[in-house]
Amino acid sequence: MYGIAGFLTGFITEGLNLMALPANIGRIDALLNPWRPVIGAAFDGYRNHVVRMASYCLLLKPCDAIEQQKIEIAACFHDIGIWTAGTLDYLPPSAAVAREYLGANALEAWSDEIARMIVTHHKLRPATDEASALVELFRKGDLVDLSIGLVKFGLPAAVVNSVKAACPNAGFHRNLCRLELGWFLKHPLNPVP
């Protein structure tokens, strides 16, 4: 369990590097590396987005080992449908890829919860009607990163800035804007999810 105090302690003692982030970077890399050929040139940006958003989730609320693993799995797959399905209407395809992974790794019991984390992570209003608190936590973690730290949900600016510095953007937001513009030009009546 990390939380802000644990992060700041690690940050002060370890300096500004990936080791200071609360997300399990080894697990994230193991989950994402097989997708490198599919994601292509956007891989580093997406991978860093996944690490940042998972870290924000863990800084917003200390989690036990199982909750952390669920967050990291959901984070790895939450936008992957952009590349696997070739669409910006990617929430259902992303959830399907996550379900496949969970089924192949004897984690089917987590499928519904992780799918809900993925398909609701763009909600503008709090996901308070969800049975799992992780659904709302995941939404918040993604929004902190998607907003480039403008929305913090109480995280200190220094913590958000430290996460961003430890795991650079690598063109993630620029690539999203490019994809969204291309989508809008082809589908002006069908906005992004």
C-alpha cells in the first residue's frame, strides 16, 4: 500500500525515478510488451499513460495487493481497443481484450469488475452506483492523467508533477488529439466515447 505519504517517502529517499512510483511497473510491462507490435509507435506514450494513471489510483486510495493488481490489469487494457479494433469507439473492444486475458490467466472472477472499470472510465460524473469502489477510483486516476493534472481529486500538485516527471508523456496526449481529429473528420455525427 502506498498512498501519498508512502509515495513522498519513496520519492525523497529514492529520487525522481520510476522506482518511486507506486504502480508495479514490472507487471505493467509484462502485460503490455506483447502488444508492442500492435500499438506500434504509440507504445511508449500509452505505456507511460498506464503507469501514471495506475499510480494516481494508488495515490488517491491505498489499495491491497489484489486491488492493485486489478487496477494495473484494467489500466493496461483500458484503451487498447484503439489499436486492436482500429477505432476510437474502443471501450467495448478494450473490455473484451481484458476479459480474454483474465480468462487465459484463471482470473475470470475479476472479469465483470474490470470490464466495468474499463467501460465506465470516461464517465463525467462519479460512478457511485457501482458495486465496486475500484470503478470510481479508476475513473479518477484516468481523469487525473487525461487532464494532464488539471483535475487532481485532492492530490497535491507536487505529487502529480512528480509522477509526470518520473514517467514522461512521450507524445500520448498529442497522439490522442491526432486520433480524435481524424475520427471527427470521418465521423462528425459520432463523437468519441
